[in-house]
Amino acid sequence: MPAGDYTLTAAANGYTSLSQSITVVGGSAVLANFALLSAQPTPSPTPGGGEVFGLVYDEDDFPLRGVTVTIESNSFSKSAETDEDGYYWFDEFGAGNYKLTYEKEGYETQTQDISLEQGEIKDLGVVTMEQSEKGMIYGYAVNIKGNPLEFVRLRLKGIKTKVIKTASSDEDGFFEFTDLEADTYIIFAKKKKYRNARRNVKLGDGESEEIEIVMKRTSKRIMGLIEDDQ
């Protein structure tokens, strides 16, 4: 291609198209990456002039900004975010039953079921969102005799949350992972000259769990004999 400025567009069935501007310099290659989002057209609600609005506050009665409020029925879904006053508003709804969901990171999700008459304007008042309690996994890394192991490298991975955290045991073998949401976690433990260990831990909301990770030393083959220095 000749040197110059171009607009490159990527499109595929079932995805929203995306364009970007690129500049081609003579004799050089230009890399252009596209991340296309799946196109999921949202059915329009039945026109009817109905309106829904309300406020979202925290436990201290302060407005919560940036709460994602979703209103949906069997064939319709629409979302909006609360402003600095914690206010949200939807319009042009027909008569029917709807479900509202309030979501914000660090807070427990709230839901609300409502019914609208034709042309009804419904004030849902104030919804209070509580901060979600965080859990913790802590414990000790020890050898088979129960003696503490220092500098054990630990890696935690959440099954649903996909969170990944790392830690290292101290001189008492102690380690901890804090600020954890409800999930099932896998903990991997590694230390030189020891066999890798693994533990699964299931946490509920705000729960703390103490565990012990027992590690065995690796076996060495010396002069045809197996020496197990556990």
C-alpha cells in the first residue's frame, strides 16, 4: 500500500463493526488489532409512556454514583447508571411486570420486582445498598512433622471470580489472603526441595477459613537406593 493515512474497518455477522485510523509509512508494516463486540440487539419496550425512577443510597444515607440499574422483562432489558445524586430514570414503558437489578462493585446486588399500568409513572423511592463483606483465607505451611516452613510460595485462584493473589509464608509458616469474595479458591504451594501442594477452600460471604498446608520433601536417588529425607 502507498504511504498515507487510511481508515480501516472490521465487520462480521453478529458483531458490531469497528473502525480505526492508521498511518502507513513507506516500507513499514502497520499492526491493527480489533476487538469486536457481539451485537445483541435489545428489543424495544412496548410504547406506553410509562416511567420508572428512583434513588440509590449507601448505608450512611449518602447517594451512590455509578450503580448499574437494569430493568428487564421476558423480552426486554435496558440499563442505566446513577448520577452524582444516586438518581436513575427510565421511560417509554408499556404495562407489565418488570425486574430491576442494582449492581456496584464492592456492594451486595439488590433486586426489585414491579408492575406497571399503562402510562403509569412510578417512583421507586430509595434503594439502600450494603457493602459486601470480604472474606479471608489464612493458615500455616508446615512439613510432615508439623514444623513451620518459611518462604513457601503460595498462589490463590478463584474459580468464579477469577481473582489471582500471591503470598509467601513467614518464619512461622504463616500466610494469608484477604479481601476475598464468596467463591471456591484453589491454593497452590511451592518450595524448593519439596513436593508441590494444593488445597481447595470454599468461602461464603464474609467468611474466614484457617487451613494448614503440609508439604513433603522430595525423594532423592543415591547410589541405587532411595533416600526419603522427609
